[in-house]
Amino acid sequence: MVETGLVDPHTHTVFLSWRDLTYLAEAGYEAVVTLAYTPYVPTHPASLEDHFTHLEAEVARLKALGLRAVIGMGLHPRCVKPEHASAQLEVVRKWLPKAQVLGEVGIENPDSNLEAEVLRAQLIMAKEADLTAVIHTPRNRKKGALKVIVKAIKESGIKPENVIVDHLTPEPALLNEVVEVGAWAGITIQPGKASVHDLEYLIEAAPDALNHVIVNSDAGRDPSNPLAVAEAYDALVRKGYVTEAYRLTSINPKEAIKPLST
């Protein structure tokens, strides 16, 4: 594996074991972005504060293994409780100064006006704080979700280059829509999302888009591989895509994630 410099720009390390994190350190990861998400709808806004406190504690856990932690805080669309949405947003506003990125936020149901409003409100917060925003797209109805996301980006006034639209599939038309807006396209190597073969297809089918694509694992609670980024790098190198592998797994994420670009 590459000796150093790998970045995983989308994980949920609160669900990963110490052994998982040790594997990341041994594989040559330089930094890991760990984002907010709970596999349940918090029953009270204060529950979200407890989750953010847990995320803060991840900094020391990763640092102990020589890994740089970039912490994201935000309200995931699956975690929105309609009767508490306004209060939940206030919790995000209160805690965001302690974060380095906004995330994970996004759209799960493209038909939900509430999700669109919550996303737009959080992107405005990210704009005001000059933070990178990591935006979730659902496994299905990505085109519809992307339409809502692009509208929210434009209405919020956030700089598109400060936005990562994640979990995309390597369809040139889908990627081009993100690239044309000026945002980053995130591809997740995970069962049911994308594979290394998809990256190979992307390299051949849409080489001009590579400067705007980053690769991540979304490692956390659901079936996933914490070493997906490193293994993707190795697989691409073996295929002869050395420059492309380094760009997708190190250069681009460092440019996309503001704390890593300085």
C-alpha cells in the first residue's frame, strides 16, 4: 500500500473499533474525516448534543494512532425529527464552531420540503463559517435528490467548491451535473454503492471529471470496509492508473476538505 498521504473524506468512526483504526494507521492514512450520523432519530435535541460530544472525543482516539481527525457536525436527513427540526438546527448552530466541516447533511427523500429546508439552513451556516459541507444522497432517486441539492447550494450562497456531493455513482451525466455546478463529486466504495470497477470505468469514460472526484468508504455502522480507500488505491495502481489513484485518494480530498488544504 501507499506509504502515506491517504485521506478518507467520509467515515463514521464512532462505530469503528480500535482495531479498525489501527488498520487505517498501518495502511498509511494521513487523515480521516469522521461525520455526524446516528442510526436512529434522536428523541430530543439534547441527544444530538451528546452525539457531537462523542465526535469531539474521536480526535484524541485517532491522534493516539497517528491519524489526523477532521470532525464534521450536522443534522443528517434520516435524523430529522419534524417536531424538533428547528431546535435541532439550533443545536447544529451552537456546536458548528467546534467542527471543521459541516456534515453529514443532505437529502434522503427528494419530495420532502422539510429535508430541503433543513439542508438549505445548514448550508447557510457552512457559508457563514466558511466550512466544507458534505452532502448525502440516497441509494435511490439520486437524480431527484441532486436537483434539490443543487437548488439548495444556489439558494444558500455557499461556494460550490466548498461542497462535496457524496455517494454518487460514476454515471457521467450525474457527475457532470455536480462538476458543472462547481462542487466535488464523492464516490463511496461500499456494497450497494460503488466499486473499484466503477472507478476504472470513470477513469476511461470521463477523464475530465477526475479533478473533481474524491473516493471514500463511508465506513461505520452498516456493511462497509474501513480500508476501502487504500484498497481502491492499490487496485488502480495495479491496473496502471498510478496518477489517477493518487489524485482520487490523496490530492483531491486534501483540496476539497478545507482544513486539509492549508
